[in-house]
Amino acid sequence: MMRSMLAAAAAMSLLIGTAVGAAPCRDPKTHKFVKCPPPAVKTSAVKHCRDAKGHFAKCGTPGAHAA
């Protein structure tokens, strides 16, 4: 009985989560619903470097290499 209640709760949360996440997009000029554009992929412009021990260090310091 407990297992079936847990499964029902999990199914309900999935249904609610997809309904909230599926917000339609509108065209700003025609105000009609259109397909949402894919989310922009963020690229990290910041270069991270690590020292010999594996800790973060400023790039350019002696012994630091790009991670």
C-alpha cells in the first residue's frame, strides 16, 4: 500500500512539473503562440587554472596550468 501511494505521488509530481515547465512562447509582433527557441548555451569565457596541489590559482602564476 505504501509503495502504491509513493508511485502515485511520483507520477503526480511528474505531471505537475511538465505542465508548469511547458509554457508556450508568444511572437511579440503577432501575439500568436509559436515554438519556443532552444535555450542559449552558455560558454565559459573565464579560464580556470589549478596549481600542482589541485587548488584553484590565478592563471599565469608559476606552476599553474589550465584545468
